[in-house]
Amino acid sequence: MKRHIFLIGFMGAGKTTVGKLLSERLNMQYLDTDTIVESKSGLSIERIFSLNGEEYFRELESTTLSDLLHQHPSVVSTGGGIVGRDKNWAMMHETGLIVYLRATWPILQSRLGSGKGRPLASQEEGWERTKKLLDSRILLYEQADIIVDTDCLTADEVVNEILIKVDNAL
């Protein structure tokens, strides 16, 4: 691969699990924007949100994405909200293929569990807010170059689907 592969999708879609497997299969470096933001800031994402708010986190996320573009082509798992900024889309489109891991709300909800550690998902607050957030992002996610429905697939099967679709896209 001469380009990055960006995995996008809602929290719980499997971006991290699939990203690690995909990077192994392609013999590419694996990067995770959330992990990099946490490492650079010295704070968990949950703590960043509570101390500085979502907008501050989104700026760190965009800066991290920009920094990654200068590295060797990698498989990059992104945070679920990275699609909310036009400049992020432009950076991803310019340097790679964008793969949307699509999952239905019941599947996402079951994968999220209680939502612990995810500042925008909380079973305690009720799932309505999280569901509305998903609904507000679906049209953004669907702008991806490749869409893979993940509901009935194992992580290995998702990787196989991505590889087939990436090969067809090139």
C-alpha cells in the first residue's frame, strides 16, 4: 500500500480490533488517533473532555491526524467524531482510503456495554443522547470511499471484506 487506510465509524464499530488485524495482514504500521492524543496529552480522553471540553479534544484530534499524514502509510483507527470537521475529511481523502465500519445501533449498543471511559456514551444517562449522536454522524460516515457492514461478521471477516474492497478501489 502506498496510501494510508483510515478506519472510521461510531464508537464500538470495531475500528481498533479490525485495525490491528488489518495492519498485520498488510504488514503496515497500526496507529490509533485516540491513543496518540492520550499519549501526547498525558490524559485519558475522558479526562480531556471533563477538563477542557469536546472542542479542545477535537482540535487535538485534528492536529494528531495532520501529524500522521507525514509518516509511512499506515492503518489508522480514528475516533468516532473525526468526521465532524471538513479539514479532517480533506486530509484523509488526500492521503488515503477511508473505510467506514458500519454497524447497527443494537450491535453498537451491546458492544459499548456501560459506556465506561467513553465521554459521549453513557448507559447511566440513558442511550438517547448516544443514539442521536450516531444518527447525526451517519451521513458523514457514508461519505467514505469504502463501506463494510460489520454486524454479522467476525473481525477476520471484516478484514477480508476490506481487503477485497481496497483491492477493487485501487
